[in-house]
Amino acid sequence: MKNVIVTGGGSGIGRAICQRLAEDGNHVVILDLDESAGTETVGLIKEAGGSAECLACDVSSTESVQEVFAGILKIDALVNCAGIASIGKAADTTPEEMDRIYGVNVKGIYHCIHFAIPKMIQGGGGAIVNMASMAAKVGIQERFAYSMSKGAAVSMTLSVARDYLAEGIRANCICPARIHTPFVDGYLEKNYPEEERAGMFQKLSEYQPIGRMGKPSEVAELAAFLCSDKAAFITGSAYDIDGGATLLR
């Protein structure tokens, strides 16, 4: 049984990835700042007959990540899915907001790969999957800080893939367009009156040329494949899963 670490596994895409990895017979270790959400994911996995546990972790904190990883003896794969969003142009983005996004979306990935790689080397190799975004490849309006962080996710992926080939570590990343998660529903509820939400939901869906948002389960299928031995010949790649959005921009 492989030991797979997933950050941000308490909800949305992260939860779907955890469930899919468990279906493949992996033991899933969920790292989430919201321990109750992560524990809920563990419950869902165990109800389905899978194996999982949750550890409270703030990926933006060096000390928190170091402490958690010190207690994990074996790491076969790492999925960095924890992330936060930001809306705003360069002139609107405060230094505090820039630091907030950098802390989770960039430093969070760095922290986890920094402490995971030695354990992977000790175990003879492993797979790393980082959650990036189509925002790393195309200009999306009013997503300055977020796009910065996702561009960094792609660059870190490529660096790790090149630097640790000889140690048997593969690194890839996933670049989704808009995925229908509770975050999307919360965004609509927070920013639009009830009578406008259906129309805005449709507009957000049509941003993808295929005519809909992606499903967390679809991203999870790709993540599980990249973590598996079936992807043994794949490293240093950034996979679009975007309903044609990157291609046609």
C-alpha cells in the first residue's frame, strides 16, 4: 500500500483527489488547516472501504509543515492541492494580500516538497503533483496575485523534475480552468443577489469552450494517474484540464 500525502484534502478538488487515490488502494494522509473538514474526508473514505488519516497543518508555516512531515515515515507520492484565491489587478493588490497568496500557494508547495523529497529519496523515489492553473499560461482579468502563484507552481514543478530525475522522483502539475466546487457557489452567493446567480453561473460555465465547468472528479482522475506507476514515463509536464479554455484564448 502506497502512502500518499494530499494537502488541502478537506474540500473541493482536494477531497475528490483523496477519495480517488483511496479507491486505488493507497493510504491517504490528508494535511489541512481545517482539521474538521479533513476528518470529514477521512470519514467518507473509510465509509467506502478505504484507508486515510488527517493531520492538522498550516502549509504556509515552515514549523507546522516540518513538524508534520517529521512524523511521516514513508512518502510515495505528494499532491500539493492546498491553495487560496485572490481577485485584483497589480495596482489593487496590497503587499499584505501578495504575501498572503505567496505564503499559501507558493511557499506552501515549497515547504511540502522541501520536507518530502528526502523521505522520497530514502524510499527509492516518488511522485509529486502540484495544482497549478490555466492562469499560469494565459492572462486572466483581475487575477494578478493568484496568477503569480500558479506560475510559480509550474516553475517549481519543472525544477524538481529536472533536479531529481536520478533519484527516481517524478514531478508534474495540473492546470485546470474553472472547476465547479463549493468555492464557486460561495463566490456567487457572496457577490451576487439571488436573482443574478443563475445567469452568472452560466457565464462562468461558458468561459470554457466545452460549455461547462470541470468536475472535481475529473481533476482527481488525472491526479491519481500521475501519482500511479502507470505514469512512470511522465515527468516535467503541465497538464491542461480546461475544456479548451487555454487552447482558444
